[in-house]
Amino acid sequence: MYTDKNTLTNPTNIKEQLKVLKCRIKINFKEFIYFIFIIIFVSLLSNLLLTFNRHKEEINNKNIANLIDLNRGKNKIFCSYTKSKLKNRSQPFEYRKELSFITDLILCNIPFSFIRFADGENSIMRGEELKGIDNWHWEPNNKKFRQKLIESASICINNNSFIGIPCKNWFRISESILSFSNCTSAKYFSYSTIFTNNNFKSFKDWIIRYINSSNRRKIILIANSIY
């Protein structure tokens, strides 16, 4: 291969080659920096999202934990706001906020009724035989109880009556329950599992604090015998 010695030794050419070399190094270095930056950015973004989700969950838990603040029921402005929320309520709040709303009604001594319906109640209203997993048995010939249950599904008094029905994944059962009810406006709807599932621990902590507090009103519990 022939090489021109003048090309190799010419200072001008050498400088030009060095410039090109430096330029290439800078380009590669920039690309490397961009690549590292992208990796760091993606990593930070992932960690940020994870932190945000954790923080969001903590905020939700803190919001629910605020339910334990039993003294806010003494605040007249807060209770007026709660009454306004009740008056203007057109549909259920988000699952956790709905629990907060109901406990606020209790703290502010605002009367309301909450009737819970699920698959068992639906079967009874439909006159179907029902066997529970804990060995209890429902005979469809008990027409009096069935009729009373159907009547309770139509208790709608202003905005102060709530019918707890299953969530959307149990739509057929909810639809069947509402077919026996005159309360078909969404403002009467709530969740049948409002005190259980993801809300159970928060509600349990709140109700224990409430029962043991000096703020509570008289509680009358009507329940079946415990065997």
C-alpha cells in the first residue's frame, strides 16, 4: 500500500487529523454521557414512580387514619360541610372516601341508615334456597322474612338512606337486588363491603377508638346469638 510521506508529516494534515480525532472522541463521549444520562433518568423515574405509589398509599392510609380523629365531629364548620356533602351527594364516593364520609356522619351525629345487600340477601329475595358455608340453611318458605327484606330495599328517605350493593364485578347480583327496590337513584347507593375488604383495618381501628371514646353516642347492637 502506497503512503505519501508528505501527508503523514505535514503539520497541517496532522492537526486536521487530530481535530477529527478529538471531534470523534467528543461525539462518542457525548453519546456515552447521553446513554448514561438516559439510564440514570429511567432508573430515577422508576424509583420515583415506586416512591410515588408508596407515598400515595401512605397518603390514603393517612387519610383513612384521619378517621380516627374523633374530635373533628365537634367542629361546627366541619359538620356543616359534611351536611352539605350529604345533601349534594349524587352517587357514591370513591371506596375509601365513602368510608370516611360515613364515619363523618357518625361523628357529626347526622342520622342515616345503611342497609347492606349481597349475594345471600339476593337469593333470599328471589325465593331461592340458600346454604351458608358455616352450615346455616335458608328455607324459601319463610315468606314473611323475605317480604321484610324486600321492603327494606326500598327505604329511601331523602339522601340519608344508603343501600350497600356489591361492586361492579358483581353487576348481575346488584342488578337483581335493585329490581326489588324503589331506590334506583345512584345517590342512595353505597358499597356492601364498605366496612370490610380494603377498609376493614381502618374501620376496625376507628370503631374501637370511637366505642372507647367519650364522644360516642349510645350504641344499641342487635345481633344473632354466637354459638
